[in-house]
Amino acid sequence: MAKKKSLKGLGARYGIKLRKQYTKIHLTLKENRTCPECGSKKFSRDAVGIWSCKKCSFKIAGTAYDINL
């Protein structure tokens, strides 16, 4: 069975184009990342453009929805 890549809660509102864009950004934001400093999988976004590791407290500035190293 294939994994469904849509978000619940938007329903039939806002149009298909905006729902697809929102889904793409949301999945990119929530994917697992590795810390460039210690290599753990606990690297996540704290705020817009601020990314940090929960294990080693390494912080880096990046883009809003994804980190470009």
C-alpha cells in the first residue's frame, strides 16, 4: 500500500494548487535531518531560519523551510 502524501485539515478549501504547495513545504519541513556537527538525527528547526541540534546544541542559520549546507 502506498503512503498517502496529503494533509488532513485543509479539506476541499483553498484550491488544489495551494494544497499541493503547502503539502510539499510541510513534508520538507518535517523530514528527519542529521546534525552537521555530531551526526545525530535530532537536528530540527527552532524558528524561521534557525536550525539547532537537540543533542549537541549546535545552531546554524539557514532558509525558512530547509537547511542548505
